[in-house]
Amino acid sequence: MVDEKKVRAMIELARYEEGEGREDLRIRHFYRGDYLTVQLIKNWFLTTISYILLLALLVGGNLEFLMNNLDSMDIPVVLSLILIGYVALIGLYLAITYISSAVRYGRARKRLREYVVKLRSLYRMK
């Protein structure tokens, strides 16, 4: 005969595995430092692409102004402002990424510990 308690425990575990547990189970394969490094590199790359696209849109939108005033512009100052803006954006975004990824990793590890406890109790049910 089917043990109703055991079936409920299995259903609860299956719901976790199919829901938020899917990401948690993927995270468990990483050490904390490795997970944070992967997230930081990924987000640095995406932020750089976004910044380049933003600059392209700004240049494209102001192309006439730039062409008319190109000879009077101080190019090194403009380039240094672009670089300072990039460094500030990267610094801010990577700090946010680090904090959010560290919190996500910690919460996932906590949920996984609870999952393992429930899995062991299911195994011990007779």
C-alpha cells in the first residue's frame, strides 16, 4: 500500500526541484568564489556591450552636432570623460552584481540544506 506521508514528501521535493530548486541545484556545483567570479565576468561583459551601444546611440543621435563642432572639441577631455563614465558604471554595476550574487548564493545554499534534510527524512521513512 502507498504511504500517503511519503507521497506528500516526494511531491513537495519534486515541486522544489521543478521550481526555485532548478537554479539552486545548478548553483550547488560551484564554490562561492567561482560562482561570484562567473557572475562578475558575465555581467562585466554585458555591461561593456551595453555601454558601447549607449555611446553609439548618443553619437548617432548627435552626429550633426559632433560633425559641426569636431574641430573645436578637446578630444582628450571627451575621451577621458567617456572612460571615467565607463569605469564608474562598471564599478557600480559590478558592486551591485557582487552583492546580489552573494545573497543569491547564500539563499540557494540554505534552501539546498533544507532540501537535503527533507530528502534524508524521506529516505528514512518506512
